[in-house]
Amino acid sequence: MDQNFLNLLPEELRNIATDLYDIVLKRSLMRGYENLSEEDKAKMTEIFNSGTEEEKIDFLKTHFSDLQRYIIEETQKLMTELKKDLN
């Protein structure tokens, strides 16, 4: 999320927006993770537990080519869930 936009929001709203983004990102990463081979799952676990930020980004670029699509789809799902809860 654009940090400049978030800085314009009151702190409480900034925290909510960040929490929503974290939920979408977690769901998206889990979808990508489920599609990995067992070998790549082990590699991802190792990198994300002790790797550098560059290694993490490289892994995601290499193995999560659909991450942007997952993020869009998971955002849409979350919005549908939230709207449903309002009714």
C-alpha cells in the first residue's frame, strides 16, 4: 500500500488498513505456497526463517509469478466477506 497515502490517515485507520493488507498478503502467500513442490516449500521455509530480504524477494519473484493475481483475488474475496458481514 502506498505509504504516503497511509500517512494521511489517522493512526487508528492506518492500523486497520495495514491489518487488512497483512491479511490479504498472508492469504496470497498461502495460495502460492500450496502450489509449491515439497522441495520448494522446504526451501521457502529456510529462506523465510533465516534468509536476507534479498533472498526472500528473489524467491518470491522466482516461485510466485502469480502473486499479484492472488493479491487481487484475495482482496476481492475479503471485500465480499466484509460486505456480506454488513448485511
